[in-house]
Amino acid sequence: MIAFLLAQTIAITGGTVYPVSGPKIENATVLIRDGRIAAVGANVAVPAGATRIDAAGKWITPGLIDGAGQMGLREISAVQGTNESQLRGNEIAAAFNVLEGINPASILIPVNRIEGVTTTLAVPNGSLILGQAALIDLDGATIEAMRVKSPVAMVADLSEGSKDAGGGSRAGVAQRLRRAFDDALEYSRRGPSYQRAQNEALAASAADLQALLPVLRGQLPLIAIANRRSDIETALRIAREYKLRLILAGAAEAWMIPGQITAAGVPVLVEPLQNLPSYDALGIRYENAPLLAKGGVKLALMETTTENTRNLRQQAGNAVANGMTWDQALRAVTLTPAEIFGVADRYGSLEAGKVANVVVWSGDPFEFSTGVEHVYIRGREIPLRSRQTELLERYKTLPPKY
Amino acid sequence: MRHPSILLGLIVMVAVGCASAGAKPASSTTAPQSTATTPSTQDTTAGIGPQYVSTYQRHPNPPVLIRNATILTATGQEIQGGSILLRDGKIVAVGATVETPSDATVVDATGKWVTPGVIDTHSHLGVYAAPGTFAESDGNEATRPVTAEVWAEHSFWPQDPQIPLAIAGGVTTIQALPGSANLIGGRSAVLKLIPGRSVQEMKFPGAHYGLKMACGENPKRVYGQRGGPSTRMGNMAGYREAFIGAQSYRRRWDKWNKDHQGDPPDRNLRNETLAEVLRGNIYVQNHCYRADEMLQMLDLAREFGFKIRSFHHAVEAYKIADVLAREGVASSVWADWWGFKEEAMDGIYENAALLQQAGARAVIHSDDAGGIQRLNQEAAKAMYHGRRAGIPVTRDQALRWFTANPAWALGLDSIVGTLEPGKMADVVVWSADPLSVYAQAVQVYNDGWLVYDRTDPTHQPKTDFMLGHP
């Protein structure tokens, strides 16, 4: 038994540790035991028999958390048969939780986790009310093994992409969303009459209305996709009216109104490398994330391209180049998303008791010159292999040996 | 172009991308073999004479001396604390010490880095312009599978608000291509990336037109339910039919050009372009993801006696890097795009590095209005992943992936792509090592004209479209 326990103990020693919850610690040890972080610090005793990883000269951070994408839900975007993220034909798909659509065997998972991303939000696609998002770790043979939290939030879209669902007008989008909320409340009050068909048809099915109730009771956050300033303000307005726990996503023009956003206590998910103007957001710019950070907005960074979730660190590096501080950027891909998704008691920093999602980098995690040396998810060392590394091995010398 | 991120409802234009590939033994540390490029090539069709002529004119500027910089010349040289002198649109001198002419504007670039201007072999700027509505969707003449008769320059919108963003990323030259819906999509436009009122003011004097061809899934998907092709064999038959038509057209015109007997043959725009390909005056730029399909296309090129200049989106080029090196075809690739469709599943980070190692010519291209703003970053990803896999790649070689090598793919390597005396003064001053994520273009000179200065709003071009917006 003792031998078994010791086999579960890993000591990463000698590196510079960025706990995120506190200042960096030089020449420190991260002790992992049974999937959890047992200790972090400069004076941590390494138990005899622990597996030692020499990390001298290395940087150690929490695993990165990407609050975006369809990891596990979408293998090849162009192949419909591999897509599980959208409930077609239902624009108020509140009861749709993506979790059971996740494929733990997706080849996208190894490709991305070996670049330092250990946890992602699996987000439904669609329009108006897209469904419920779930947070997963990028390791595990089963959905249950990957699951971190489900649901994390209800997802709604208030951007141009939802206009059809609103009859062609942004005002229609807001009104339809309100009607769904009102009817959910109505349903909660008069469920039996509804079942007996004694009141008029409601805005959605009973299951979808019921699924909105945790949102309306403030138990489940609402992630609202909105980019244009006026759409962001609509989301804030609706959140005030219904006392919702709002999370803004996309938020391309949020840099115009950081004061309103902080006053509302609303966190924001932003993709830093978005700057191409469209009619949904003519004011889109690289400085969005830096200006929000400067304005005190609670901010997490995203990479929304599922197969390249690994570029979250490039997103963060560019946010720094455009004015965020490095510390802000690291927090925005670790502890802040953990806080926003309600899992900061277990995720997002290197502290005793937290889940051992840990990455050992050869240097600054945001730099291209930096490689990933070790990845731990729930304390398990992840082999640095993927279908892509196997292709490399096969074709490294030509002709290949089939 | 790939499917953009969908999750957050950010409206991103979806275009159909393209690809080409190619390779040629690329010397790593010496100046590239220059390609004979005659300034008359681009505007002249054999027997027809100049048409749609470039009206490009160099913007007059005082001489500029950039000094105290780390200069990466893309010829194998890295000069610490070096200087570079630009005069009349040309690089006059590069070195550790360059004399300061009395009339020169002096730029102190202490702590900064200098490279050649960035060149993108694969852009849809101007033809798939922002804001990305149907009104700006001018990249695919998707009405029939062979449209060799269309020219990208006739779609190109110089007021595309994405253009200044690319300039701010250090880009000085692009090839604007038709999309990849079609087997043969039309002529490309090779452009100086500068503000202008017309595409002809931007058209690169002396550049070869490209012919956009596309393999694989896109033409199949677009035409499968519309009369075909619906298969890859249908794709091949479509190319062959088109070039068979062009062969006899070319014979008739070549004969008439020689003897001028009787009336000239009737003109046919489609065959006119394809005949120029057969004559070697127009370069084939071929969207092609899969290794086996690239080999098919090389067979096609052999059948009709033309060269493919570059494969584009060549995510599987590394599987045939030896062949591409031998054939002298360039490969325009991404650092890490993969997985968005089946023919893109085998993309690996080490593609460019493996091509380099095999002696093939690697190019990092964008196909994307976002990616074009950071081709330096994409090259950095490809270089460092290559190195970690044990493939030796120098910084100079990686720099060449987005400067000298694309210059070759466009037939411009005797004019741009390196920092050497006599070359066009397309120069970028970076805030740091351009292969760092933190580097930003500080100044961009195009033919000696300071088209972008990060610290000076009077040198930050804004398109008509963006006027009046926040």
C-alpha cells in the first residue's frame, strides 16, 4: 500500500513556479500526490520514493484553461457526422447539455493537451439559446472521467448570428429572450395548468423552460455572446432586469465601456487576436483585452478554434504585446477562467489541495521558443504523443516505412 | 480558407481557400538564384500586347538611414548594431557601418530588428474584403468549374479595411488569389500592399500573374450537385480538358504571331490565360492539401509541359518533401492549421522544417486576413517546433519562409525578399526579434515609402470604409 501511494507522488523540483495565486517562487518544488497538489514552495520536503522531475531552469504553471471551443464535440468541422455541438431546429435549446456528445477518444485532445492546455469549456453552437456548456479535463477514457463541472453555464447569443431567431431584428432577439425567461417563470408558477393545456402555448418546451429556471434563480450563469457595444449593453440590461449572473463572451467592443462592465460585476471572455471589422463589430481591435484589463474588468482569454485550442498561449502572448501585463495574461488563462466557471476551489492555480493540472515549460509559456516538457492532468503524466507526432515520426525520413 | 471559429458568433468571412506547392533546392545562406523577370511580362499576353497595365509609381521620399539595429538580411547574414540606407526606393547599403548622407532621415533603431518586407503568396484581401457581406464576396466565380478567364484584379477592392491591418503586420507584397471553388479559378494579382485608389496603382511591376488551380474537396463540394465534377477523377478530367483546349489555341496564336498571315485567330479569354501558362509566362499556384494529389498534379503538369510554381495549403507536403525538392516546386504552408476538413487532417507543425531539411522551398502563407498580420509568428511556430523535433532550422531560413521564398514563388526574388544593395526598399523595423510573440512591426517601408509607423498616427493608413466609425 505504501509503495502504491509513493508511486502516485511526483516532485517537480528546482524550477521557477508561477502559482498564479501568489508571486512566482524561484527554485521551488511542486509536490503532486494522488492527483492533487500536495505542496508548493521553496522548502518542500520531497518524500522518499517520490518520482523526481528535475525542472531546473524550467517554468511551471497551472494547466491552461480555454473557455471556448467544442473540444470532444467536433472532430472535423466540415464533416457533419463528427459534429455534436448543435441541437438543430431548436432556437431555445436550454435543456440541451453537450456533455454526452463528448468523444473522449477525439484525436484533437492529445494534439492540444501536449501544448499545455489541460481544461476546456465545451460550448454548444446554435443561435439565441444554444444550450448548456460543460467544463472538461483533456484526459480520461470516459466522459465521467473528463468531467470537471456540468453545466457550467447556459449559453445565449445576442450577436448578429442570432438575428434570424429574433425575426430579423436585434430588438426581436432581446424580446424573444425575455419572452423565454418570462415564460420559464410563468411555467414555474403554473406548471400544472400548462400540462393540462389550460394556458396559451409558451415560448419553448417544458423541458427548455425548466432548464432556464436555474439561470433565473441565479444558480447558473448565463454566457451571452455579444460583440457590438449596443448588444453588450442589451445583455447587461437583460441581466439587470432578471438578476442574472452574466458572463460576456466575444465582447469585441467591450473596450468602449469597461466602466459599465465592472460596475455590473460581469466577467468577460475575449479572444485577443480578433480585429477584423464586420457589421457585428466595426470597433473590433487588438487592444480590447489590454484595455479591459486596464479598466479592471475580470477577464479570461480564449482561443475559439477548437482544433487549435493550443494557440491559447499565442493569444495570451499577443495580448501582452498589445498592452496587457504578463501576470494579467497568465491569470487570464488559468485562475480567472477557473473563477468565472466556478471551479477556482479546485482549478486555476498551484496551491495545496488543488487538482494537479500542471505544465512544465522550457521557458516563458507564451513564447514560440518555449516547449512543453511535462503535462500533468489530475496528477497523471501525459505522454507527449498525438496522431500528429506519429505522422512526424513516420515521415521524418523519406521514403516512409509503412 | 478554413472554417473560422464559430463559437462566439464573431462574424468571420468564410471563403474557400486554395493551395499551391513546390520546391527547389533552397540555398540557406546565400542569395537566391535570381529568376529572369522582365517588367513586360505581366501586362503582356503573347500576340495581344499590354492590357490592364500597372500604373504603380514609387512614392517620392527622402533617403532613410536606419541604424543601430539587428539586421536580418535573409541572405544568411545577421548584423548586430547595423545600418541600412534606403534611397529612391532602393536599398543602397547594408552593413555594420554605413555612412549617413546629409539629406537622410535618420531612424535610431537601437534595440530593434530589421528584416525584408513580409510577402504572402496566398491572400484574399480585397477579393474577400471586410466587412464580409455578400457585397464584398468577390473571390470565387463559382458559376462553372473552369474560369481561367477571370482576373482577381478585377474584383480587388483597394479600400478593404483589412489591408491596413496587414500592412501593420509588416506585409509589403501579396498575391491576391481567386478562391478555390473552381478547378481553375482565374488569374491572381501580385500587389504592392500600399494605399491606392485603384488596383493598378498597387500592381507589382514585373510580377508574373499566377493561375489559381484547386485540387480536392472544394471543387467537388461546390459542383458535385451542379453538373460536376463530383469526384477527384472528375477534377483531373476537368483540368485536362481545359489544357487540351488551350494547347490548340496556343498553336494557332503562336503560328499567327510568327507569320501574321491573314486575320488573327479569335480571342478567347479562358484559353488566352491557359496558353500563357503553357508558355511559362503565368505561374501555376495550386491549392492542394494531400500528398497523393500533389503527385497527380505534377503528372498533369508533365502531360502539358508546364511547371507548378507553388503548391498552396500543402499540409501533406512533408510526406513528399524529397519529390518536391527534386521537382523544384515551392510549398506554401501554414504553421499549424489542420483538422477543419478531411484533406487537412494530417497537418503537422514540422511541415516547413521537414521541407527545409529536404532541400525543398518552404513558404509560410496565410490564406487569411488575420493570419497575414502575423506571418512572422507563424514562421516562428514552425521553426521552433521543427527544432524541438531535431530538425535544424536557422533563424535566417525561417525568415526566408516569409520573405525570400515567397518572392521566388511569385518570380520576384531578384527584386524583393532580401536586404541587399539594389533590391527594392521593402523593409520592416520590428520592436524585437520578429520570431518572438512580443515583436510588433514598428515601421514598414514599401519601396522606400514609410507606409506604417506604429508611433505616428499620420503614418497609419485608414481606408475610406473605416471613416466615421469608432
